[in-house]
Amino acid sequence: MKLNLKPLISLPLFMIPWLAPMSMANEAGHHHDELSETTVFGEPGNAKLPTKVVQLTMTDQGKGMAFTPQNITLHQGDQVKFIVHNEGALDHEMMLATKQMNDEHALEMVKNPDMEHDQPNALRLKPGARGKILWHFTKAGEFDFSCLIPGHREAGMQGKVTVIARQASK
């Protein structure tokens, strides 16, 4: 994408940094790719390390929208490969984060429902598609996974990961 800088000449210099994210947007919506290190809910997994596998299914027919299972219990230090299958008729996504982070991001998604995610804790799947998220749960606590496409979370596409603290060895 070519950026025409001529109109920027008349802008105050302090405004130019605000335009950088806009120049990175694509036709389908802007990208989020800032998550690459340790967070309060863990860190991207390492494919060379042992992994637990959790199968997740996304559905949107019958009794509404849902992830199955909706509740997952793990232990601090577990590395998990979520294998996600969209069995629904609509696009769905899975965003793994804290509930507060997903609440805030859901508001952004209302403004830009076609937002694409290039983060290791998120994926978006077309109907019938499969995907995976490899995540290392380094912290104990309760974490959220949701479909943040507007209306989907409210219709039931939300789940919880409970990570139990490891006991110190005696």
C-alpha cells in the first residue's frame, strides 16, 4: 500500500504517529499483532515442548452459539494445544485472554467487526474450518475465551479456563 504524504505536510507533527496504525489497515479491517510475550494469562507456546491437547468445537445452530467444552481446568505450567473446529454456519473466533481484556476488545470489535487478529492467543475460522492455538499457562487464575464477533459472545460463545496453582515441592 502506498502512502501519500502530501496531505500530511499541513498536519502538526504530533499527529503523524497517530496515523501509522491507519496506514497498516487492510480492506478487511485492521490487524492486532502486539501480543508476543508473557501476559497475565500466560505466553505463546513452544512447539518443541510437551503439550496437552484440548479439542474445542464452535457451534451456532440449535440452541444458540457455544463453545464445547465451555469450562476447562488446567494446572499452572501446562502447555496446551487448543484444536478448534468451527462446526457452525457462520465465521467464529476464539480469543484467549482475561475477562477484562476480552470485555474491552469486544467494544473494539463492535466498531470494527471485520478486525483480523495476528496474535498467538486468537484465531478466526470460516464454517467447517479447523485451527489451533498453542498456549503456555504460566500463571494461575481464571481466564476467558470468547468469540468477539459482535453478538456471538452475547449469544453464548464464551468459556472459562481455570488454571490451578502448582504446589511448591517439599
